[in-house]
Amino acid sequence: VKVNGLAKITANDVVINVDQDFDRKDIVSAEDHEDGTIPKDEILVIEDTVEKGEPGDYKVVYQVTDNHNATVTKDDKLLVLQVCHYDPPGSYLIVICKEKK
């Protein structure tokens, strides 16, 4: 009897600026032992709590179903920050504005 393994979703927690455009599928990939790499267009975003333009901690939930109808989900964190400026300009050291209430 052959057992179908579950696909593995890999997603990295992300920190973005409040006004930054961001495609949720840019940071996710999925592999299945039997099916190989699962195309990004088959990775679904089934929950997305991000409020555009609002700083905060948010959750994105991805879902993949393999060719044997085995479904797996993965929760991912998205931190949206309000960046005032880079100090010095062009550097990776940033000054974070106080979050809106």
C-alpha cells in the first residue's frame, strides 16, 4: 500500500512598509514528494487579514492540494510598519514611526 505524503508549504514571515505593494505569493513555495514543485498559481491564499495602509501584525494563510487531493495549510505572519525615514538615507537602518491607534 502506497501512502500519499502531504505537500510542504514554505513561507517566510515578512516585514513591509505600510505603503509598500506586496504580492502574497512572492514569499511562498510548495513541494510535494510525489508531485514535485507545485506551481504558484495552485497555491491559494485562503485568509488574509491585512488592512491596506494600516500598520500592525497580520496573518496570511496559504493552502495547497496535491494530485491525490491531500490538502495542507500554512499560517504566515506579515508585519506592516510605518517607516518615517531611512537613517542614513539609502541604508537598511530605519526609523519606525509610532503605529496608528
